[in-house]
Amino acid sequence: QKEVEQNSGPLSVPEGAIASLNCTYSDRGSQSFFWYRQYSGKSPELIMFIYSNGDKEDGRFTAQLNKASQYVSLLIRDSQPSDSATYLCAVLPSGGSYIPTFGRGTSLIVHP
Amino acid sequence: KAGVTQTPRYLIKTRGQQVTLSCSPISGHRSVSWYQQTPGQGLQFLFEYFSETQRNKGNFPGRFSGRQFSNSRSEMNVSTLELGDSALYLCASSPERNQPQHFGDGTRLSIL
């Protein structure tokens, strides 16, 4: 059973701070990693994807991948109350399956 | 570019009835997947379709079925509805099978 683990939170950060969300995965051969944001009552929205070790930046968001340690992180700089949501990590497993395994998500609360 | 369109947005049914949900993927996207999301179980994979063929099926009973048409649109059917089928049903599409998925707004199904 290939697993993706996330701390359910809630992670509470003050406005303007850096929010750090972490995700670990069990399938060492995984090659593709995705972060989704899901507001309460809404559907998941793709915000970042990363395939290579290192960092990938997009605006206030940075995805970090460390395949040796089998974790992927999402950093949100200058956090805003509008960033308050659940963040889902998804990992595409190895072995030819095209079905991403989703974590249960981390709830982020950004307070003014 | 229009996003993934799911209809209907809300549905109320009674036990024993059947329901058909529809999904129109983003133009040019050939892969369509369906998920069930509940507060207790998170995102659960139902089906994946590509080129009108079901490529993968999740661990759901045979009451859950689906299909994909030549224009990549997809439908999902649930027969003999049970109370436990109450959930948000999400459709996601991607250009190819190994690329990031984009979700529709979902169909919220309530069983009375």
C-alpha cells in the first residue's frame, strides 16, 4: 500500500509569516508530486507540481522536493488570511499507475 | 479556457434510486478520473478513463460504473443508492495520464 502522509493540523500562522506544509511518501520510485488547495465546501485546486529534486517557485509558493528523504514541502511566503484552506499533497506512484495517491490534507489557518 | 464542468452541482435522492453524474473535461484533455470525497475518508479514487476505455478502477462495489465518450466527456452512474453514498463526487481531467489533474466543482449527492 503506497502511502502519503500529512499532518492534519490545523497549522496556525500569523498574517505575513511563512507557512510550511510537509508531506512524506512511501513509494521511493515516485516521480511526480502535486499540491492542491481546497477551500471549505469547494473542490481541490492545483497550485503547484514538481518533478525534480530541489525547489520550484511560483509567486508566493515554493515547492521543495527531497527524493532521498522522501518528502515534499510547500512553503507559502507572506501568508494571507485568504490562504486559509486545506492543502492536499498528491504523489504519482511508480510502476505505471497513473492514479495519484492523495494525503488527507493539512488545514492551514492564517490569522490577522 | 473553460475548466472542468460537472453537472448537476447538487442532487438529492432516496435510497434505492439510481443517479447519473456528468463531466466535461477541459478542452484537449483526454484523461478523466472520478473521486468520492467524504469528511471521514478523504479523497477516494473511483475510476480513470482514457481513450474511451476504463484504465483503472478503485475499490468500490459494482453499483458504481462509468464510461467515457469519444469527445472525452464522461458519465458516472450509481445504482441502488445507499445512505453511505452521500458525498462530494469530483471529476478531474488531464491532458495525458501522467500529467497534473484539474478538478471540477463537483456534484454534491445527498441520499435521504
